[in-house]
Amino acid sequence: MAKTFAQLTQDIETLKAKAETVRKKELAGVVARIKTAIAAYDLTAEDLGLTGKGVNGVEVTKVAKVTKTKAAPKAPAKQKAAAESPATIKYRDGAGNAWGGRGPKPKWLKAALAAGQSLDSLAADSAGPGAATTPG
């Protein structure tokens, strides 16, 4: 016998409740693994992109500090200053997108490469306006 709309709706609510219970159990393990990785690699909120404007423009003002089991050596001041300076733009397209060549390739670059453009054709002209540094 076919179920009624009301019965199906009740089944959906029951499954949603079960799914949420399973999600919460899995979440605890995921968070523990993330905290372990943060401590192992001595990551900061800035490394994770959790300072200033966060995802979808939401302001991130406070991030909990992960307790570390072993003190990691501090980076020399020279390296920190270099990391805080603007990156050089190596590639740009006609739409104003730019990439410094570090980290994963952005979507616009992947799309351009898939469309048949080469990295050489997207190389930023060092004489062009704004080519020396990324927009701040």
C-alpha cells in the first residue's frame, strides 16, 4: 500500500533527525583531526583564512587557540616580513583577475587553460599598471 503525503513527511522528519545525530557524531572526529593538524603544522588563524573578512564576507573577530603539545620554533622576523608584503602578480586575464603563482590555481585560470590558453599568454606584463603587487 502506498504511503500518504503525511506519512512520507513524517518519514522525512525522522530521517533528518537520524542524519543530524550521525552528523554530530562524525563532526566530533573531524574537529579532533583538524585540531591535531593545526597543532602539528603550527597553523594560525591567518594561515587558515580566518581573520578579517571570512567566508561570504562575514567578519571573523575571534578564533579559539589550539593547545599545542610541543612548542614550535618561531619563524625569523625576516621571513615574517616577507610573508606580510604584497605578492607579485605573475598571471592576469582581461577581466582583472590576477594570480601570484602560489597555492592552488584559481577557477578563472583553470577555465582559461581548459579553453586552450597557455600560461605564457596569461603572464602579467611587469610594465602594466598594478602588475607589481596584488590589489590590497
